[in-house]
Amino acid sequence: MGVEMDPLLHAWSYFRRRKFQLCSDLCSQLLAKAPGDQAAWCLKIRALTEMVYVDEIDVDQEGIAEMMLDENAIAQVARPGTSLKLPGTSQGGGPSQAVRPLTQTGRPITGFVRPSTQGGRPGTMEQAIKTPRTAHTARPMTSASGRYVRLGTALFEYIFHHENDVKNAIDLAAYATQHAQFKDWWWKVQIGKCYYRLGLYREAETQFKSALKQQDMVDTILYLAKVYSRLDQPLTALNVFKQGLDRFSGEVSLLCGIARIYEEMNNISTAAEYYKDVLKQDNTHVEAIACIGSNHFYSDQPEIALRFYRRLLQMGVYNCQLFNNLGLCCFYAQQYDMILSSFERALSLAENEEETADVWYNLGHVAAGIGDTSLAFQCFKLALTNNNDHAEAYNNLAVLEMQKGRIEQARMFLQTASSLAPHMYEPHFNIAVLSDKVGDLQRSYMAAQMSEAAYPEHVDTQQLITQLRQHFARL
């Protein structure tokens, strides 16, 4: 006869193996027999929390509720390099917009997708206000998530993460702080997290600062910098990070936080230097490798970018985006033997239609680069079949239609592209050139002005506007 494992130890074994549902079910059976078993209650709460746990430091997506109901006032005309919300005040130091595309927020496309860099928003107001989030972080477990010493701390995490009930969570944290005579830094951090979730950023700042006075912790520094980033004070956030580096020298999360802020401020060269510092401390940091590789690619160094992406492949990163980037790097580095196999692998690994559309769009670029315009046309059509809102594919289809002499079809594609992505300068400029060729000078001038507003340094747009103004002056 075999010896049966103690049910509580069996549940703990499930928890350690991340089989949280089995752990929760076994704890429920124990509690049915002994409702007062605190150990079983604590373990069940932890298991339920881990099912939906998300590290608040990493995942920060500003939804439609935060955007519409934000009452924090910022300067309308911020000084250069002091704002994250006004792309016009960004610093230089990287490839131009003609080489490195921008997102809808006016920032360059980053090498690593983070919630704060995506253009997506929650579909409805209700989803933005109250939705338990289930994403997991790439960061290791830290003190903010690893402190489950007492039932009270586990209960707070359960209420905050699983139930998403911030009101009761902050009440519990306030009572616990009062019971600890305001000397427990951990509870102050939890109150700050609740205030942040409620949009009370100044109150959250006060709690985090108070916690730092009692105990220096990397997590608390990251939370405080996150508050300043949401308040559109990137320079203050940078100072917080740098003060943290004085106390925690070489801390990867702090170095990465500095690099992210510089990247959001369009200071790409400084961001790349900090990402290199990250790799000196942790040479397997996926975000740093991806961002440096992306920077080399847009700096016309595809061979070096290829080395970084191959390093990611060696580390076990195996997804559509990586093979998509490998295919592009191989094409621009003239390693033609690997192009099609990389894109084929990317297509097979695509998880949704948007990823498939991006692969077909890049294949269209490859086809246009080798002069096969008919294949390029088919690839861009396939991109639109998978994602009907792909503005870049509409723009490139319009260029191909212009080459075939189909003016009206090209105009229709360009108008669609400009309406889908008003932040892109290419559709506006192409409309201006097309209208100028057919003699519609007024429409050409209006489109050229929109192109200049999207990309003020574009020389061809400036020349076209000058030419049109000279023509209007002669009338």
C-alpha cells in the first residue's frame, strides 16, 4: 500500500507547479470538512489570485476611461523634451520619420510591444473601467507579489487582483496600516496602488514616497516613476530612476525604465545606450535585445540587427514577429536564401489576422524590391484581406495603381489610407502629388499642408508647397 500525501501538501504541490485550478478545488474540499482552516483559506486565495495576477509595474494601458475622464491639467505648449503626450516636443537622436514609422501617438515604432506603446483601446467604457486583467509579466516575482506571510496580505491581493474591487481593497489596506501604526511600508505601497488604479495620482505619489522613507525597495521606485509618467513628467521620472540606481547599482528594471522613457521621448540614441547597459547586467534580456536590434535595422544596419534577432532565436523566442523581422533583415542584408523561409515560418506562426496581414505586407515590400509588381500587388491585397484597416497597404496599392495609370483607383486608396491613419504623412503627400499631376492644385495644396503637419522635415513636401505657392502668386 502506498502512503497518501497530506491533502494540504498535495494542494501546495499543485500550487508550486502552477496548477492553480486543481489547487483551488482541493482546498475547497478541505474547507468543506474544516471551514476554519486558515492555511487552506490562504492557499486557496493565493491560487485564485495567481490565475489572474498581473504585475502592476509592467502592465499599464491607458484605456478610453482614463483618456476621457482625465482631469489632470498639463501644459498645452510644453518645452522640448519635457512631455510624453505632445509628440511635437520630442527630442531627436534617431532615424527620421521617413525611415522609422510612427504610431498614432507620434512615437517611433518600438522594437518590443508594450501596452503603453500600442494604439489599441478597450472597446467600451465598461471594459475600460472594470475588467480583471489576466496578462502575466516577464519580470521575476518581486516583493510586491511575493509577500504572502499572513492571511491579511493574501486577502488584499485576492480582492485587488481577482475581484478587482479597489474600494474594499483600499479599506482593508487602510485598516492594516492603522493597525501597524503607519510603520509598515508594504501596506503603504498597496494603498498607493489602489490610489493609482482610482486615478488619484498625487495621493499615490504621497504613499509611495512615505514607503520609500521607511524601506528602500526597487518596486516602490518603479511605482513612483510610473505615477510621474502618467502625470506627464518624464524628467521627474528619470530623476527617480537615477536616484534609485544610486542605491541599487546596476538594477536591470531601473535601467530598462530609463530606456523606455527616453524611447517614448523619441531620444532613440540615448535609449539604445541604456539598453546596452541592461545587456551588460543581463545578456538574456529580451526587450533590450529586441529594441537594440530594431534600432540597428532602422539605422540602415540590417546585418547587425540580424545578429540580435538570431540571438533571440537561440534563446528560445519563437513567434511570428521574430521571423517577420528576420525575413526583413535578410532581405535588406541581401541574404536572399533565408527570406522566403523566414516569412513562411512567420505565416505559420501567426496567431491572428493582424499578424498575417503584417507578414503579407512585408512580402509585398520584398516583391516590390525585386521588381515583381504583380506579386507585390497580390501581397498587398492579401494584407487587406486579413486586415481591412491596414493603412500602409492601401498607400502602397495606390502607388502601384498610379504606376499603371489608374488615377481614380489610386485616389480612392489614398483617401482610405489617410482617413485610417491621419498621423502618416505618405498618403497625404501622395494625394498632393497625384492632384498636382491632374491639375487639381487646390486639393494638392491642402494635402501637402496635411503632410507637412504630419512630418515637418519632409523636403519633398516643402518643395511642393513652395512650387504651389509660386503658382498661386502668378494667378
